[in-house]
Amino acid sequence: MANLTPNPSYSLSIRLELPNRAGTLANVTSAIASVGGSLGQINLIEQTLKLTIREITIDAYSSEHSEKIVAAVKSLPEVKVLRVSDQTFDLHRGGKISIQSRIPLTSQSDLAMAYTPGVGRICKAIESEPDKVYSLTIKHNTVAIVTDGSAVLGLGNLGAEAALPVMEGKAMLFKEFADIDAFPICLVSQDVDEIVATVKNIAPVFGGVNLEDIAAPRCFEIERRLREETDIPIFHDDQHGTAIVSLAALYNALKVVEKRLEDVQIVINGAGAAGIAIARLLRLAGASSIILCDSQGILSTNRLDLNPEKQEFAVEASGNLADAMKGADVFLGVSAPGVVTQKMVQSMAQKPIVFAMANPIPEIQPELIQNDAAVIATGRSDYANQINNVLAFPGVFRGALDCRASSITPNMYLEAAKAIASLVNPSTLDAEHIIPSVFDNRVVLAVSSAVKHAARIDGVARQ
């Protein structure tokens, strides 16, 4: 497998003391480059006639790679390492979010209105007209990010505490991209009944619930029951956010290779939450030939180990992933690193599309198939065509909250995908530009508008 590209997730900062002499800094940068480090900023902290102190930022691709970089710098004569810090850990210290008041309390009258006794009038008003909770409290713009910590990123069952940094990050994305106030709710229970009961009990505070990092097949049951037993939007981002952005990217990738969704043969590797949701949305969009694979191979009607969600996509064919990929037009991977080989991609149809979305290490490194695949996408930010859920969930919830949707429907997913795809201008559409940037400020507006329109058509918009 090719080495990963250094990236900011393994960014380190090294503070150095070195002689104030021409060429000394060049020796440091050369040592860093010799072990594959990617140089960032170089700041001069202090300088005397004899010495300089500098702070150097470097991107690595793993913790082990970071250690090699530091060792290479320490090996230089006359260079003293004063401090090494992991910038990702530094960023997280103390947490990444906070709660702030919208209204200043500067006088006794402010306090009397914001809290007791004035707040009692607001409580009575909501008691008389429960819908006023949306206009008189934070509920109209607040989302609960709920997890049981059972499927944290690609890391597995880490538990509630270890899931919290991800949920904090998700809350940041909600605020930064859609101005939604979201709060992490990490539960110690992984029991379906307890999770459903807990979310129902806290639902009065929130306008919507984003389920996150809950393992399959439990996540399907939790989402289904919450949709049936609450009247606010319930959205499992690992399923539907991934499906929306994957479909948006596929719409444009198919334009590049001049094929139609209805005609192509699609292979999805990974039959968990994301894989099942992608398959369902592709089918809704018009795809007719879909083969799903899990770690045991093709989901075949001959297999007796399939849960109900997998049975939904069982086919007559059988075999392993390599068998499934022969002659396929599209490969979508939401599975595990390194499970696809160059030979498997070469066995696909002409002008194949490969979305290798396992994170942080994709199913196959893009460098290995640049001459074999017509369009390549990953889940990583350091390659072209990142399939990133942040293109979907902020806009989906912004639209759902704005129209006070009682639920989120498959049609809303479909319209969100079309909206994202439409933002890639035909003049800029090519093999390396099939999806808009996550920093494109048109995305949330386009997605939220599409979601509101679909909600009204589906009869779930209450405003």
C-alpha cells in the first residue's frame, strides 16, 4: 500500500534553538523532508547574535511518522529541540464548543425578565399553547447529536466518553455551516429500548435529532422507532448524510463518463449503515443493478446469515468482492482499508468510477489506479473529490428546522443530493471536480431550500 499523504490531522509543532548561522535552518528543513514530512509555517520566535528560536509546523501521516520526524530533527548537531506539541491534541484541549447567552444581563430588570419572576409568564404561555415553545425557546434552532459510542468513525466501539470529541466536532460543523445550535449527547447505554426512551425524554428541548456513530443493525431499529414515536426530524447521518453526498457525486461522475444511472452496474462494499442507506437512495434515484458485499462476499439469496436490511438487497449471484467487481461500472466503498486491488479495478467496465470512501485509509489508494479509473473519489480531504457529509447534514437540518418538518423523508434526501450536484458548474465539471467544496457557501442554502420544497410536497412541513 502506498504511503498516505501527510495531512493536518497529524500536524505537529517543533520549537527549536539553533545557531544564528546561514544554512542551519536549511539543514533542519532538509532533515524533515528526508523522512517525508510536509513543512508548514516557520516562525521566528526570538533571535540574538548567537542563537535563534523558531517554531516549525509539520504535517505527518501517522503518529509513528511524527516520531520519525522529531527523531530526524533531534539527530542534527547544534540543534536543540525545546518543545514538541501535537497540534490536533492542542486544538481539543478544554473542549471545542461552549454555550453563550444571546442576551446580556446588565441590570435588575434584565434579570427579572430573563429569569424569575418574568420567565413564569413565558412558561404559562407555552403551557396554554405548546407550539409557542418554538418561538419562545431555543427549540426552533437546536439539534441533539446522539450517540452510544458503538461505531466511532472507523475506530469501533469506543464508548460514550471516547465518542465525545467527534460529537463536539459535529456541533461545531452545525454552527459554522448552518448556524444551528447543536449539543452532544453521549449515552452510556447501548440498549435500543433505553436509547429510544432517553431520546424521547429529552426531545422537548430539541427541534431535531442527529443520530451518530451507532453500530448497525441497531441503528436501523433506533431510527425507525424514534421516527414513529416522536414528532421532530430524526436523521442518522452515517446512513443518510453519506448516501446523499455519494449520490450527488455519482450524478456528476456519471456525466463525466457519459453513462446513465439507470444503465450502470453498481457494486457497494460495506453493508452496514452507510452501505444499506446508499443502496436504498440509489434505488430511489433510479439505479436498477446494485450488488452489495460485506466481509463474507456478495449478499446472496443463498446465505443464511443476512439480517433483514441485508436481505433487502440479496441477489441470485454469489462470490467474493472481486467477482462482484468484474464488469461493474461503479464501485462504492464504505468498508475497510486495502480490500480492493488494482487488478480488481482493471476488471471493471470501460471508464470505471471508483469511490473508495473508507477513512482514514481508503479501500485502494488513488495513486495506484490513476491510470485505470476514469473518476476517483475518497473520504479524505487531501485527494480530489472528497465525499464529506458536511455537504449534507447542515443544510438538511437547516431546511427541516426552518419549515418545522415533523420528519425527514427519502424524497428530501433525493432532492438534497440533486441540489448538491447542481452546484458543480458544467464548465468546471471534470474527473477531479464532481462535488462542490465544503466551504462553498451556496451549499447550505441550496440544500435547505431543496429540503423545504420536498417537505412541503411530502406533507411533513408544519410552517
